[in-house]
Amino acid sequence: MKVAIQMDPIGPINIEADSTFRIAEEAQKRGHELFYYTPDRLSYREGHVYARGWPLTVRREKGDHFTLGAEAEVDLATFDVVWLRQDPPFDMGYITTTHILDRIHPKTLVVNDPFWVRNYPEKLLVLDFPDLTPPTLIARDLETIRAFKAKHGDIILKPLYGNGGAGVFRLGPDDRNLASLHELFSGINREPLIAQKFLPAVSKGDKRIILVDGEPVGAINRVPAEGETRSNMHVGGRPEKVGLTDRDREICARIGPLLREKGQVFVGIDVIGDWLTEINVTSPTGIQELERFDGTNIAEKIWLAIEGRRTS
């Protein structure tokens, strides 16, 4: 197949951790032809969707992990698969790329389906499953957030469309920084904030469960660094081998059919204790760590699902 990958610049990535690199590596192994471009090089012109980028070859050599062919502009409608893999923040630039890619999907299979990526960002899809999640608030009004904190005492406050643990704050019962944080966030953008009741079980880890076409294929546990609330690996979280519990499988059974129906082939959900906190559809990570821990080739499972969709 002809495969285009829309991603952030490939040069600085960590090839030992980056999920997009592993997906590209597996695609190449399976004989697929790769083309790479960054989101700013995507365009719509007179009824066609174009990308300006390069034929791509990848290899697992640190410091020399890719080779680019001659720069070219391609019509993405001539490709079999386009990967939507740039990282958030989920801003209007990100959203615009999903609108443009909508123009070629599903004849060209865009993974994950851009319409539902746009409508199911990580911290909003969980609202469809309130019985699986901790008490959650989305609001911009300071008094509304104050009332939520007064009710639950210990909360996590974070940007609604952030990523990688950036801007995540824990506000305990005696914390006096809510107004200052609200002022800070309000000066940055006009978006609401999301607050959730703090889950003490996070000290034992924040589990990332990978689902492929709606089915759970494994998990890793991300343990926060000493003195840190956030468990994201971007900020020092430590990945550990972990299995799936009955509760994890219950959560996956509830959300899996919806993910599959909406074309969300590669998804990473976050579970703390018994509670679902996020459903990551934009650019989930974790497949390399999972492969090292239990030997499961998640990238192969992802490509089997995609190849199945292309031939069905």
C-alpha cells in the first residue's frame, strides 16, 4: 500500500519510544511505501488534498534513523492510508487538518478517522461514560470550579486540550492557588478547564491500555517520579510491566465497540485504580514499551486491522 504519515518533525524523535516510528518501521517491513510530511505542509486546493513532503525510509539506528527522498507534492487521494499522527495541543490548527483530511476519507483510509478524532478529543469522550470515570467537571467560571473543589476537596486541574502532563496541577484541601491558576489559564486562552476528583491510587501508577480496533491488546503502568503527581513519561514517569484486571476488561468492553464503529483503530486509554480518566485518540503512545515488556508486536496488530479494513 501507499502510506502517508502526517506527523511532527521526524528528526528529533526518540526511536526507542516513539510509536509513530514503530508504526512506520512495521509498515516498511510489510512492504508498504512510505511518504512523510508535517501538518503545516497539508493543503486543500481546488477540490484536491495535497501534501508536500518526502518518500521515507526508516531504520533503527540512533542518530541516523531515516532517509528522505526527493521533495514532492502529492495528491493524498492517490494513497491507500494516511496516518494522522501529530501530537496535540488540540488547537484550531490540529482541528483544521481533520477537516481537510475528511475530504479524502474513507476512500483513502485516514487513521484514526478524522471526523471522530475531532469530535472525541481525549478528555471529552470519557463524558459518555460517567459511571466509569471519577467525578469530573468542565468549566471556565471560577465560582463553578470553586464549588467543585469544595465538594471533593482534593482535585486535579488541567487544560482541556493539553497533552503530555503539561499544565496539570493537584489542588489539595488546603491549597490556595485556584484563583491564581484560573487567572493564569484565562490569560493563555478562552477554553474551559477540566477538573477531576484526585485519585490517590495514582501513586501506584497510571495504567495506559492500548486498544486496536476496539480490542485491548496490553497495558503498561506509568509510575510517577518521587514527589510528582503526574505519571506521564514526558515528565519522568517510569513504565512498568502490568497485566489487565477484570475492571480494565470491563472498561474496554464498554468503550471498545464505539471506538471500532467510529474508526479509532489505535487508541490508548488511561486508567487509575478502577477509574477511566482519558481516552486518547489523537496521537497515543506506549506501543514500544509494551512490546519490550511482553513481546507483543502491537504495530503488527495495528497494520493487520488496517489491512483488513482496506480489503473488506
